[in-house]
Amino acid sequence: MNLELLTQQTIEIVKQAAAFIQQEAALFSRDKIEYKDLNNLVSYVDKEAEKLLVAGLKIILPEASFITEEGTTGQEPDPTALNWIIDPLDGTTNFIHGIPVYCVSVGLARGKELLVGVIHEPSLDEVFYGWQGGGAWCNGKSIKVSNVQSLQESLIATGFPYYKFEKQKRYMALLELLMQKTHGIRRMGAAAVDLAYVAAGRFDGFYEYNLNSWDMAAGVLLIKEAGGTVTDFNGGDNYLFGGDIVAASGGHTELVATIMEYF
């Protein structure tokens, strides 16, 4: 499998989906919102973008299956197989409210082994991409995680809980501590964008719980290829399908230790 060629082909398919999303952004009306469950929004834009991605990716790698946020393939996913892991519109709530922080995220994995990652943030026309052993890139330029070594010097990204609030008190206590121990906390509203920004050295770390594989797959590949470290909240490797993630540059160990005090 030529991963570099596959990545370039994936980029072209992702760009088509991103162009559709931007076209619809100019026309979108909030009366087209659907609710999957509490505060979990979806629109026809998410679903149609996913169909575009699936159709294109089937052509370039027909032996792969799909794990997708919107479930438009009708497949029962096998996490141990060769899978495209797709979030067609990460940051749907931002998109719906006209906030230009959202992206298309596509990863390719064999089980937990990540092979390809592409994240396209259409509002800035930035395409982050990489493949196993090939480094991480943004619009043709090599990217690396930051060289920040301490939490005190770090700018950290996270996501606020919007459902499953049973951990909220611990989360808020951790947030309060990190606000005092870092350069600041940012909440962009799109986990895949946060991960891409860690890979590019814009953020020095990211943590969140209650995530899904499609939020993480592409971004994790990028961070690893950019020289960063990714674990779950316990410092282990159960993040892709485990729901929580810590991704960082040199301050990863300190960030994990701080999180473990609360989780």
C-alpha cells in the first residue's frame, strides 16, 4: 500500500467535501438542524458530506470498511479491520452558528494502527495531512509540535462537556487549576482542529473526554508524525476507541500527571 499516494488521493476527496460544506455555509438556515440527542446537533450538510467522502474513498481503497459519525454507510463497523474513520463536519455547532471553526477529518487505520490522516479546515483553507512514516504537513510545508517542555509555558486546548455531565465537577476543578498553571486554555469547539493545531505547534497540548474515534483518528496520526505524544488520561494507549485523550509536545508527562489528579 503506497501511503503517500493514498494520502494525496484522500486530500482531493476531502477537498471536494469541504467545498460542498462551504457552499452550504452561505445558505444554511437553523431550521434545518436535527438533534441526535442532548446538545448533539447534526444537519443535512454533515450527512451529504459524509456520503461524498464515502463514495470517493471506496474507489481509491475498496478493501477498507468505514467508521463514520453519521452512519450513512449502514455498515456495522469492526474496529479491528482496515477502516476509514470519518468525521464529515467536526464542529457542527460552530458551523450551525456561523462560527468559522470546523473541519473535515479523515483517518485510515488498521485496528488501532493509524496509517493516514487528513484534516481540512475550509474557512482558512488549511489542509493538514500525513501518513505513517512520512511526517506531518500543512499546505505543503512540514509541521512539528512545539518545543515547549513545561506546563507553565504551554497554551492548552480542550473541549467543554456538553452531555454526560457526571464528570463535570472534576472537569471544572481541573480547568481551574490549568488556568492558573499555563499560558491559557482555549476551547475551539472542534477536537480535530485542536489536534491539528497541536501537530502544527500552535497549541502545546490538548485533552478531552467523551470523544469518539472519528474525532481523533486523523489528528492523532498528525501529532505522532509531528513528533508529539498521545495517550489516554491514564498515560496508556486506549485513546482511539477509549474516549479520552491527552496529546502534547514536551510537556505531555506533566499534563497527564495533572489530569490524573482529577480523573
